[in-house]
Amino acid sequence: MRTLFIGDVHGCAEELDALLSECGWRPDDRVVLVGDLVAKGPDSAGVVRRARERGFLAVRGNHDAHVLRWRAGRGPKGKTLKPEHQQVLDTLTPEDWAWLEAQPLYRRFPELNVIAVHGGLVPGVPLEEQKEDELLNLRSITQDGTPSKRVDGGEPWGSRWKGPELVIFGHDAMRGIQRHPHALGLDSGCVYGGRLSAYVLPECRLVSVLAKRAYVDVDASP
Ligand SMILES: Nc1ncnc2c1ncn2[C@@H]1O[C@H](COP(=O)(O)OP(=O)(O)OP(=O)(O)OP(=O)(O)OP(=O)(O)OC[C@H]2O[C@@H](n3cnc4c(N)ncnc43)[C@H](O)[C@@H]2O)[C@@H](O)[C@H]1O
């Protein structure tokens, strides 16, 4: 059986279809989306529906977690919901929400020696002791080992991850595809007009398709 790990889709349903086609996706392939299925792009509900109906697996991304919190009435106090998240709340069906809520923060694939997570893992911390915010939002590690959610907050966390598992992650569109000895970043910025990327095992093949257009202007992003 093949396993296709796919980077941040962010509602780019047409690009997801194109990528699956480029990979030669068959229903007996296992597909694992590494988080941020929703928000920013044009068709979050279409992405979740495809994943749900086709039996894909996913891990939860920071945007998925954010809309789930609002849906549960636990949005940050005194804050208003951004349009990109309101659109998700307005369009997902109850079945979509149930599926999204069932997605964990990380998944282990022992037979592949792979861990899938959206943000990252703090090197040296056992998997079960990793904090939720870092699993969702980690990007960098400072010289003294402090985790940071900022791109300029140190070196990429993946460069310090020593294995033994290969960690496949997303969340870092600014750095794009990251190849470290034991970590592979798959967010190639599709929603910003970049590419949507997949890593196919056991072939060890990186496949990507161009975004049809930029749905978010990087310069206009907060
Ligand atoms: N209390 C609160 N009140 C209201 N809202 C709240 C909230 N707490 C959380 N939220 C909202 O909930 C969401 C999740 O928040 P949170 O979980 O806090 O994540 P975040 O890292 O702050 O969210 P970002 O939107 O910055 O990052 P991202 O996950 O979209 O990463 P990406 O790499 O694509 O993008 C990161 C950046 O990189 C830029 N970028 C990406 N690619 C490129 C490129 N190639 N070149 C230049 N810039 C690029 C993007 O424009 C973007 O700015 C956010 O929208 C946040 O604002």
C-alpha cells in the first residue's frame, strides 16, 4: 500500500484534486493531510468533504484548531472572527465538523517509521509530552533550545530533530519545502500561489502541482 502525505491544503480543493491525479491516486492508497485543511483558500468545505468521503487521515493544524474552538464557543474573548474563518464556520456541514474534530494532533506510522504533525516537535521532548501549541505552531528553535513559532525565531526545528522517526510536517509556508535528515516540511505555500506538495511512500517521491492562483496576497497577510 502506498501512503501519500500532503502539505497544507487551506481550502484549495481544485489543487488537491490535481495533486491526487498527479500522484496517480487510487482508493487503496492511504492519504494523510498534515493539517490546515481549512481557511484562506476558496473551498474549505470541499476539502473536508473530499477527505471525509474518501477515508483520508489528517492531523489537526492551527487553523483547524482555531475554527473548532470558535465552533465550540471557545473563541478568544473580545476578539472577532476573521472572514477567512467565518467562511469555514458558514460552510462546513455537521458531518464535516465531526470528521475534523476527530483528527488528532499527531499520528504515528510505525511501519513507515514516520510521525505526521502540523507544526513540529521539540527535539529531546518525548512525543507524549509535547505541548499542543508547539504541535500546532512550532517553527524554530533558538540557540539555547527554546521553541518559537516565528520563522525568525532561530533555526528550523527540523534541522535539530535527530530521529529515529522521520517527521513529516506542514505550517511553514515561508520556508517552503524543507528537507532535513529526519524531518520533511511539505507546506509549499499553495494558498499564496505556490505549490501543493505530496510525499509518496514507499517510493520516497516528492510530487507537487502549481496553485491555480494566489488566493491570499502574502504582502496583505497579517
Ligand atoms: N486571539 C486571537 N484573535 C484572533 N485571531 C486569532 C487569535 N489567535 C489565533 N488567531 C488566528 O487564528 C489563526 C491561527 O493562529 P495561530 O495558531 O496563532 O497561528 P499563526 O502562526 O499566528 O497564524 P498565521 O496566520 O501567522 O500562520 P499560518 O498558520 O497561516 O502559517 P503560514 O506559514 O501559512 O503563514 C505565515 C505567514 O507567512 C506569510 N507567508 C507565507 N508564505 C510566504 C512567502 N512565500 N513569502 C512571504 N510571506 C509568506 C503569510 O502571509 C503569513 O503572514 C490565525 O489566522 C490567527 O490570526
